[in-house]
Amino acid sequence: MSCYYFGAAWGLFVLFSVILNDIFAFFAGRSFGRTKLISLSPNKTLEGFIGGAISNFIFTFLMIDWAFSVESFICMIDKVPIQPFAPIVCSDTMSSAYLTYEQALPFPIFGHTHFTTSKAVITALFFCLYASLVSPFAGFLASGVKRAFKIKDFGNSIPGHGGFLDRFDCILMMGCFSGVFLKNVLFHDQLDVQ
């Protein structure tokens, strides 16, 4: 029996969800963008924002079963090894977040009235939507700060990308939200809360 390794794969999932949304929004905006989204970020378009969200959701939906079945992502451990490259020993218990259950659909879709899911899948899709619809506003906030201080970029450490902070404004917002959500909603029954 395999269990989920708390945090590791969720951290990667959150990171890639924000990055993929950024990439999909860029290409959707380049291909179809006509309507400016916000004056703080003149290159952002409504079409890119919507296209990024839809593409990210579809990609997440298609990849979620694979991600939760990869053995290196799935392992809940009782003890974290201190030595570098020490083997991780999985515990024999499984988090209830990954147990599947049947969910009824509100109306039949292609003749189906139920689908199989888990709390982890619902959480992953929710994170995808959050990464697509809410966390881009951290980028808009960063753009507002730059305009207030009359600077173009936060630095030149990544040429053409506005510096280190410009790459991580959305990731920081998403990381804070996901950490609180995972601890208090998804894994609240497995963690000892004092």
C-alpha cells in the first residue's frame, strides 16, 4: 500500500501550476489577445488570462491521475531521514485524502451519472483554479509597486524577465495559500494540531 509524502509533491504541483498558467496565458495572449486586462500590466490581456486558466485546468485534469500514481510522489513517511540521499521508508497507513469515492453528477453527462474522485483530486483542481484566477493578481500588485517607485523591473538577475522577484510574486501568494489550505483542510485529520 502506498501513501502520500506530505508536502513534497504538493509543493511541486503548486509551483508547476503557477508556472504553467503563466506559460499558457502568455501563448493565449500572444495568439488571441486583443482586450487589455489591467493598465498596471499593459501586456496582459483578458484573452490570455482566460486562455491560461482554461488550458491550465485541462492540463491539470489530464495529468492528475498520473501524478497521484507515481510511486516517487506517493509516500507518507513516519520519520524524515537526516542523512543526504538516505532511502525513504514509507509507512503502511494511507491518508484519507487519497481514498477514492463515487460522486453523483448534478445531471447526466454522456450517459454518466457518477464519477470517481478523491479529496486530493478536488484539491488539486481547486489549486489550479486559484493559480489561474487569483494568484496573477500578486503580479498586478508587484506591477503597481514598480510603477509607484518608477522602476521598470525589480532587478536584472534574469535578463528580459524583470528580475528574481518578478518571477516569484504569484508563486509566493500561491505558496502561502496552499500551505494553509493543505494543513487545515486536506490533511487536518492526519496532523497533530496542538
